[in-house]
Amino acid sequence: MNVLRIAARMAVGGSLLLGGVLGSGVHAADDAANPSLTDEASLALANATSVVEKAKVKGALWTTATGALTQAQEAAKKQDSAAVIQHAAVASEQAFLGMAQLGYPLMGN
């Protein structure tokens, strides 16, 4: 269980780190005139959407993943990058855990 949780966090963290490195340029004049999501938040949202879709296709989608993705999408509409990143990370983690659960043995004899 801990291995799966670590793998999920590494996947989310890696994509967020990559987004931070790629999107580290600052466009102060642009941002002041047209506030938008940071590249990191956009990448986190895209990653969460993809992972949640994979879990849905596999029949392993947890409602907590769906709820967190919905919150991330709502935060994106409000241009709240920090909230998008936070909710997208939860959505990704919950989707990964749902898919990992498929490998658990069924209970009963």
C-alpha cells in the first residue's frame, strides 16, 4: 500500500516539478492585464484529468477522485492556481489508489 501511495505522489510531484521547471518564466505585464492559471496549475489539471479518465475506463474511479477533479476545475474557472494544484493532486492520488485497488485480492472464501 505504501509503495502505491509513494508511486502516486512521485507521479504527481514529477509532473508538478516538470511544470514548474518548464513554466518558470514570469510574464508580469501579461499576468496583470490577463490573470490566468500558472503553467504548473494547468499541467496539474491536465494530469489529473488524464489519470481520472484512466481510472474511469478501468472501472476503478472513486467518487473522491471525481469530487477533487470537479473542485480543481471550479478553481480553474476562478483562476486560483494554488487551489487547482491542491485539488488536482488529490484527484490524481485518489484515481491512482482506485486503480491500485484492482490488484487487491477479493475478500471471502
